[in-house]
Amino acid sequence: MTTPDGALALPAPAPLSGERPEWQRWALVVAVHLAGIALWELAVRVFAIQPFILPAPSKVLATLANPNYSWLKNTGVTALEVFGGYALGLVLGILCALLFITSKRLMLLVFPLLVTLNMIPKVAMGPLVIVWFSYGIGPNILITFSLCFFPILLTTIRGLNETEPELLDLVRALKGSRWQLFRYIQLPGSLPYVFSGMKVATILAVAGAVVGEFIASERGLGYLMIQVQASLDTPAVFMAVLLITGLGVLLYLLVLLLERLFITQDARIQ
């Protein structure tokens, strides 16, 4: 059968073998997590494991009803440290990458110093953070920032450098401005690398906030874990870990959403 213009009507391409719709992939992920929780509950009950060693998920969830833990307040503090430090690392990481790309001299002088500073263990900096900034949310945001900054900086620099020289020469030949060169060529080409660094930084952001609360904090989920650990309140420790994990997953999903909005699927770095 032919179309009115005489061209053959081709059938829609069939999906690749083994490729699942997106909603099925997400459903499978949720199902695997729920199955893991059910297996955890079953194992604790069957083997009669003591709660202070491995509490059942039901006992872990029961700790949410205890007002002494101030779950909402402590989760809010940790969330502020995670998202605040991450946002600061994202903004300054991209801005510094742009500065390094525009000035090779600055890249030569400052970038090696940043590499050396990044090698300093952040936990070892804890006592100095207390001396310089005392306790509080601010120092923990700085620790989170210090972990998130370098991966974003590094991947952004690489993305900006991956632009094809032929495209740059073409824009220059057409008398394009420096802003047009960045807006239409360098920025779109670097976005997959930027989001790759952002994904790595989500993991480091959660770790940075918790480390900061372990070292220098009077609030937050990390601080609460230290307090309840002394009394062998393992269910509360597990609940704090789950809430911290939830913050990390939320941040990662936010990055995935932004990546979906700004980058086509074929251009994403898996």
C-alpha cells in the first residue's frame, strides 16, 4: 500500500529485543527493593536475631513514632547540609571551570594547587574545621562542598575541552562572538560531562554531610546516630541510615530529572 505522494508506508520500528518500557524498569527497581525488605524481615523472624544486632524493618519503622529522636528536625538539618553544600560545589565548580578554560595561565598556576588540596583527607580536616568555624550547619556545608567541588570542576573542564575544533573554527569564521561560541557550541557539548560529575557528587554530598556531623555537630542524623549508638539503639541507627540514604536518592533523582530535561537520551553518559 502506498501513501498519497507515492512513497511506501514503512512500519514503525520495533523496540530492540530485551528492551523494556521505562515504567517497567522503574517498577522492577521498586519490586527488588520491596523484596529485599521482605526478605530482611523474614530472616530476622526466622533466625530470631536480636534487635541490637539486626532489627527487623518493622521495628526500624516503629522508631519514627518516638518523639525523643526529633526525626523531622534532624532530617531537615542534614538535608540543608547536603543540598546546600552540593549547590555551592555545583555553582563554584562550573564557574571555576569556565575561568580555567578562558585562561590557560590561570589553569597552569591554580589547577595543580586544587588537585593537591583535593588529596587532603576531609576527615583529617575535621579538627581544623572545628577550630576555624566552630560547630554548626555552616562548617558541615563547607565539608560537603569540599567533596562535591572537584568532581564537578574536573568533568566540566573535560566537557568544555571536548568541543570539536572544526566547530570552533566554523563559528569564528562566521564572526561569532565569544558568548555565541560558548552558548551554542561549548555549553551543549559539555552538558553530558557536567551531569556525569553531578551524579558522582551526589554520593559525596551525603558522605560529606554525615562526616561533618560525626566530627562537629550538635544536630542532624549523623549526630543522632552517634548518640543512639552509645545505648545500643540499633533500630534508631538503621532508621537514621535509611533517612540519609533517602536524601541521597532524592538528590540523585533530581539530577536525573534535570539531565532528562536538558540532554537527549543519546547524548547522556551512562
